[in-house]
Amino acid sequence: MRLTTRGRYAVTALLDLALQTSQQDGAVSLSDIAKRQSISISYLEQLFSKLRKQGLVTSIRGASGGYYLAKPLNEIDVMTIISAVDESVNAMQCEGRGDCQGGTMCLTHDLWCALSNHIEHYLKNITLAQLLDMENVQSISERQQISVLKDINTITLSTSEANPA
């Protein structure tokens, strides 16, 4: 079983959104999420379109626009995020059809089925609120913020040195 980039990025982006909205007032732009998480804006736009259609985020247009979570943190679980972007955590090669070995069930079908169920159950029971409380999340978020600020300062210094007044 492999969770694709789409599922991982969707969870990462919504966790970033949750962190930012808990630390500031106002909407969070996709460009800010993209900088902090090193995800392309166009990819985030695709993900957030699906997340918005599933009622997980809302958006505001305009200069101070961006995204908000559409539900409280404790009502958004990781499995819902993954499912919203058309991903699954199915470990079965046959995707549950039972035709994994030449049209019939393979010897390890029940094992992979049970694993898939355990993973899905686990992810359904982890909310964004719980992720925010995990040991490393806050310190990693602070490190990412500092890194983005350093990049902005470097760009600003480079621009001002190239264009002296």
C-alpha cells in the first residue's frame, strides 16, 4: 500500500491551514501554504478545489482572500481529507474485488483486507485537532515560518542592492 502524493499533500496542506488559522485572523493564501510546504500552487489549487467541493474548506476572493477550514478542527479527520481528493488507503492489489490471482482470491487476500481496514479505522480516528497537538508539529511549523521569512528577507535585500535609491 502506498499513499500517493495527492493524499499526503492534501493532509499536509490542511494541517498547515489549521496551524495558520489558529495563529492568525484572516484567510490563508495558497501561495503562503505553497512556500511553507514546498508544494506547487497549481497542485494546491487542484487539491483545494476538491476539498472545497467536499465541504472541508471555504474560500474568499480578493486581495485579502484565501482559505478557511469549513468545519471545526475536531470534525475533520485524516481519512476524510484523503477521500476528498479521491485517494484510498487500500492495501489490496485487487481493491477488494477478490480477483487478485487470475480472477480468483489470492492466499493473502484476508491479510491485506484486514490491514486496509485497520489503516482506514486509524485515519478516521485522527483529527486535525489531534495532529496540532502532536509533539513535533508546532516546532516544525515555527521552523518553516522562519525559513520562509529568511527567504523573503534575502529576496528583499537582493532587490534593494540591485536597485539602490
